[in-house]
Amino acid sequence: AYVESGTPLGAQVTTELLLTLFHPNTPLHDGAVIIDAKYQLTAAGVLLPLTEDPNLSWRYGTRHRAAIGVTEITDSRCIVVSEETGSISFVQKGNLE
């Protein structure tokens, strides 16, 4: 269902494509990308549900809260790149590493 909230792509994942999608001020910059089990980029600009964990630190913004939220209710895994610091986090089952 989350795929439908974004723009369908059906493309092979490449470095160039991901850099283009996440370049600031481009139409699909905001939102997540969904990569399926066959490593196909199925959609971009996807809206994900935010975690409702009241104990989550204030230092995590919308991007991290969405990654945590979707992994709390699905079997997905997320890679999150902080726009502010460039740090990379991995999220699975609501746990941020």
C-alpha cells in the first residue's frame, strides 16, 4: 500500500538514479524509495507512517521517525541517511542502529 503513495518507477537500482532522486529541489527528493526483493526500485517519493513511540529522542526528525514507524508495522528494513549530518542508520523491527 505504501508504494501507491509514491511515484511508480520500476527501475534497476543504480548509484546515479539514487543520487538523482535524492538531489535537493527535485520533485521526488522528499519521501522514501522502495526497493523490492529483486533490487528493483519500485517507487519514489513514498510517504511512510511515523512511529508513535513517545520515548524516541527529540534529535530524530521525520525521516528517522518514518523509517522506525514503517519497520514497526511491516517486515521491511530501512536505510536512513541524515540530511543534516550525512550519518547512515539501519532500521529493523523499530530498532535504529
